[in-house]
Amino acid sequence: MNLLSPLPAAEAAEQVDALLTWPGLRIERIVSRGQASPPGFWYDQTEAEWVMVLAGAARLRFADETEVRVLGPGDWVDIAPHRRHRVEWTDPTVATVWLAIFYRWIRPPG
């Protein structure tokens, strides 16, 4: 298996492929080409998400931050449950390939 190939055709909708699903854990490959969250929409997930951009580029916005985060290959973010966020932009000219790991988050003591 290879996370960077084969990629869906350029005219395809955003594609989400489940790579591994286990109780409390889900790993997905997401391929975006210009897709973004709808206006006014915020993700508010019950699970934590660790996400990395493997190829392409994206901009993420968090409800609790004033600046948009610009992500390129190798950049990653760990998102706590219920931390509201949205995808502001993905590069429309090349595939943005994400590796997303969703997991049950347990707050550390203290």
C-alpha cells in the first residue's frame, strides 16, 4: 500500500479511505482538491484527531485562534475533542493528501 498512489482523478470529489478501524482508533487517508468546509460549518468531534498533510497544501481555522494555520507537506496538528475547527482551503491545483488518525482521547492527569 502507498498513501500517495493511486490518487483519485482530478475531477473527483474529496475521497476518504479508511485504512484501519479498531475500537477507539480510526486511520484515514483523505484526498482533497479545492474542497473546504461549507460557510459557517465547524467540526465539533467527540474524538481526538491527529492529522498530517503528506502532499499539497491546506489552511485550517480553529474557533479559539485568530490566525489561520497554513499546512504543507510534513505539517501536523493534534486536535482535542470538541475543539471547533474547519478547513478554510485546500489547493485546487494539486491533490492535498491527509493522514488522519482519530482516537479516543483521555485527558492526562493534573
